[in-house]
Amino acid sequence: MISLGDKEYFKGIGKISYEGIESDNPLAFKFYNPKQIVSGKTMEEHFKFAIAYWHSFCNTGADPFGPGTKVYPWTISKDPLQASYNKADAAFEFITKMGFTHYCFHDFDLIEEGNSLLESEKRLEKITNYLKQKQQETDLKVLWGTANCFSHPRYMNGAATNPDFKVVARAAAQVKMVIDTTIALDGENYVFWGGREGYMSLLNTNMKRELDHLAVFLSKARDYARSQGFKGHFFIEPKPMEPTKHQYDFDAATVIGFLQKYGLDNDFKLNIEVNHATLAQHTFQHELQVAADSNMLGSIDANRGDYQNGWDTDQFPNNITEITEAMLVFLKHNGLQGGGVNFDAKIRRNSTDPEDLFLAHIGGADTFARALLIADRILKHSSYNNLVERRYSSFDTGKGKEFEKGNIDFKTLYELALDYGEPELISGKQELFENIINQFI
Ligand code: XLS
Ligand code: NI
Ligand code: NI
């Protein structure tokens, strides 16, 4: 038995509880009430809130203009193993105090990468055993694991889509290790975010070959995981750019087309991130809708972008309208398939108090909870659904219905048009829809 650390990292902060909207305690939930039932499920079941190991326990706030501003007591150890145990202690203390149920990680968030593949594998096995014990102690679960195949210089030209086969093989070895880790930790899902799977210049790139390689890579990863008994979902996380100029997993529609083209659509679903949607010039709601319409709405990376900045600022969610519109899609499609809501968000560089991490996650959870309650009321008590249905009612009966079934040919459509004459204008009522949302907020 490894002995688990008993140091308290977030001193003076206890378990965060639900106190309701009247509370003026900043360290309490105002809307997120884990056991409250909304539309047949508890909030906790709807969301399966997860923390992102990388933002919350690794990222010290460095940016291209200056070093990190946060000193994490858990990383102060020369021994990478000890540092990783300390970090796990801090992470588990935090998640438990937040009352969340899940966490997400990259391999080298858990422990520093070794000098060789075998050394990295050994390190991962050690921290995995430690985490296993901590999970048993606390009942916390892994929402998903993923491999960081984008930070190390060897991946500068991509991982699965690298033009050099040796790098592709190396990436595969790393993904195999992280699949093993995820399975050992009873991880519910496995994520692929293609950080550098794309190009910086099309001039030096054979796009078709790289995409073919990506498809082979993903199908072999799936086969390996299944052969090891992994029953969970694989998620692709779309993002249009950053760090590459063009990322192949551009947006939900692109990824769905790719998965269908290569016959991967049975095992893979999507992990939709708010700020990636807006980077792709879509709304979060749009990306969720595209995924849901193909039965691929798997999981959510919760955060938000900035109206003035064109990059992935990964701020904590606080936009009620944005998340309410998203929750309408979420509820109408019965939530997520296998996934949950992972706070892939970071506190600002100048947010340097330990309590800021709590405040950020409280705000994020409250935003989702509040939006869920609003969306639930809109669907139950407003004319919203009926109004949408009415717009399409001409396809519910008669010739419209026959058209929808594919039973009317073009010549007949021509004759019908002659017969109907000029159609009357029918308002789209956008402002009415917007007012309904606003009324329920
Ligand atoms: C980066 C991505 C990344 C993935 C996991 O933009 O959001 O954090 O979620 O590799
Ligand atoms: Ni992101
Ligand atoms: Ni993400």
C-alpha cells in the first residue's frame, strides 16, 4: 500500500454546498443543487461535472509575455513521483470539496514525462496505482483520459498526421499507454483532441494522406482499446485552429463527415467545447445541435471565449443566454451520450488566490444549473416548442408529407407550384423566440 498524503492544500475552505439564491456566501452554490431533480434526473446526473487537471493543477498562468503567477505548493518537489502524488492529493481535495464527481486528464498532467518512452510508462503506472487508491477512498471517477500528443517538440509537425512514420508510431505508443491508464482507472471515455493534427502551410502538406493516416490511427486505437475490454465512448474534440493554422477536426460537421467517410461513426462521438465553437465562427448551440442531429452528442468542454479576442481564452462559463440556448438542445436530445461537463477553463493570470479556483468552478456550475432550470421551464411552460413545430406543419400532412418521404418527383413539384401560385410571406418570428428566452431568464 502506498500511503496517501494527508496534507491540506486548500486550508480554510470546506465543502461547498448549495445555499440558494438568497445566500451571500461567495463559497456556496446559488443554483447548482446536486440532488435536485430536473426533467427526470438529478443535476449531478445531468452534468457529471469534471475538473480539468491541466488547467486547475498544472497551469501556472504563463503567457507569451511573462512567466506564471501561481505557485502551486504541490509541485514543489524535485522528485517527479512525489510531485505527482502531491498534485493528486491537491486535485482530489479540491474535487471533493467542490462536491463534483469526475476528473479529466492528459497523461503528462498526472506526472512529468520521462526521458524515454519506457520511463514515462513506468511513471504512469506508479501514479495510476496511486490514483486508483484515491478513487477507491473517495468514489471519484475519470470522465475521460487523453494523451498529450502536442506539447513535446517531436510533435511539432503533428502526431497521427505527422509526415514522418516514426513520429506516428511514437504517438501510437503514447496513446496505447494512456488507453491502458484510462482503463486501469475505470475511465468512462477516451478523448482525442488533435492539437497539431492539421497544417501550418498547405504548400508542404499532403492533406489527403495525412487524413487517411489519421483514420487508420483512430481505428487501430479503437481496436486496441476494445481488445483490452474498454467499453466506453471515444470522443473527438473539434477545434478549427490554434496551435495549427488549420486543424483537421475543424468543427462538428467536418468531424462527422470524416467519421462517416472512414466508417468510424459507431464508436466515436463528439466532445463539444464552447470556445472552440466560437473560434470556428459558430455558436455553442450550433455545434451541439449538429452533433445531436447525428446522434453524436457525447460530452461538453465548458468554458467561454471573449467577444474582443480571437483566441481560445478558456474563461469560465458565465453567459446565461449562451448556456440557456445550449441547454435547450441538451434537454431536447436527452443530454449527453456517455460524457459529462468538463470545466476546460482556467482562472485568469492575475487570479492568484487559492480560493479563486473555487469561485471559478462555483460560477461555472451555477451557470449551467441556472441555464438548465431556465431551459426546462421554457420547454415545459412556453409556446417555444409549438412555435417551432408550427413552422414546419406544412410537412405534417398532404403533399408536404409525401415530399418529405421522397414520394414526389420534380415534375410534380413543378405542377404543384403552378397550382399554388405565389406563396404568402410567413414571418420567422425571430424576435418572438428571443423574447421567450429572455422572459424565462
Ligand atoms: C485545447 C483543448 C484541450 C482538450 C484536451 O484547446 O481544449 O484542452 O480538451 O486535450
Ligand atoms: Ni480548448
Ligand atoms: Ni477542450
